[in-house]
Amino acid sequence: MAPPSDSSRRRAPGSGSLDLPWLPDCNLRYRDRRFWDSRYRQAGATAAEWFGGLSCFRQQLEAELRPGDRILVLGCGNSALSSDLFQLGYTDVTSVDYSLVCIAGMQARYAQCQGLQWVVMDARDLAFADGTFDVVLEKGTLDSMMVAEMDPWNVSPETTALLDQVLKEVSRVLRPGGRFISITFAQPHFRKRHYAQPAYGWSLRHSTYGTDFHYFLYVMCKGQELSPADLALGRRLHEPPGPACPPSFLQASDSEDYLSAIEL
């Protein structure tokens, strides 16, 4: 795909003046490894942030972290989040992404940070032993898997199964008492249904950050029980779909402004 003209370029979400070389021709390509490889070849390891950088949600995130935590960052992309955590003193951070191009660039960029590990890995099949991590953290990774959905009330069986694969792996690699932290623009009435499944063995709560537009930080603690309200919400995921709603993409097909239009 040819790069768009200069007038149609968009800034990478939350990344200041960085311009994206090009955008996908349809949202479904956000789930295509070849798209991300091409994007990272052009953008390199220059930091780009969806939903803002660490400073936007540091207070909420650090409330969930402990000194010495073993942290897994899922779908790290070229975000500076892993490095920012390292600079704050969380020095046992493993970052995975399924793009070899991405991981090679991040290894080179942060070679001086000896506590940062960068690994090519698919979130659906994590090559770690059960109970390896104290914290699993994702920011925008699950959103990229859902961005082609037209009706957030009726997520397709394919996407529901994809998320389930990832969430089962997250639960497996968390130790008892470990926390899964998911940072997203998805509102609770859309996203909590996916997280509130008894099979994952965790509780669920959330907080918000941002001013004019709120983003959400979901925290799931392994070994704690879901509330009755969340259990009921989780059961709705398995009910027959309701009447079709008019198509309403979670993202405009030619823009990532849904991520970056609000300055946090």
C-alpha cells in the first residue's frame, strides 16, 4: 500500500509530533502481523503511545505494582512503557510482541537496560511456565484485536474466541495473587463481559484516567472471586446476540484519531 499524502498523515497516538508513515486500508489489518512488521520498519523503535504515556496513568498503575514484581508486558509494540517502568525501579520486565521487526528494534534501542527482556512471542501461546509473573500488563493490545468489530454490543464469535485464548494464557502465567492490568478506551459495559469469566480465576475492578475523555485501567487479581454483578455481566457474553445495531466502527477506517484526539 502506498503511503498517504502528507495532508492525510496522522500522529501516532499520544506521541507528540511523530507522524505515522501510513495507516491500514481497513481496520482488520490491525490483526495482521505483516501490517505491523511494515509499520515498524518505517517507524523504527521511536516511541509511540496509545492512550497516552505512563505519566497519564502512573498513579493508578503504581498503586498495583510492588517492588521486585516480575512484570510481563503483552504486545509491547514500540511503546516506551517497559523502559519507563525500568527507570522507576521495576527492573524485571519482559516485553513480548509477535513482530520480529518490533522486537529487534526495541532490543537495539534499549540495549543498555540489562533488566529489560525483549522476546518474539504470540499472546495466544505464551512460552512461559505457569505462575511465572506477578503482573501482566497490556495497553491497547486487546483493542487492536477488536478494532474491526462494528457492533460492540455483539462481538463476533471469532473475536470473542481470540480474546479468550489470550486471557486464558494471561491467567495461566500469573502467580496466585498476581494482577492482570489492562489499559484501554473500552467502557466497562463493553469490556467487562470478556474479563468477568470464572474460568480465569480472578476478580475485576477498574479506574479511569483522562479529563475530557476517559480511558480505563482494569485490574484483575488472580485467586480472588468475581462479584455477583460481574458474574452476571460475564454470563451475558454467552447469550444469543441481540438485534443488529447500525454499523458503527470503533475506529474510523482512515484514522487513529480515536486514540489521539484527546490530549491527556
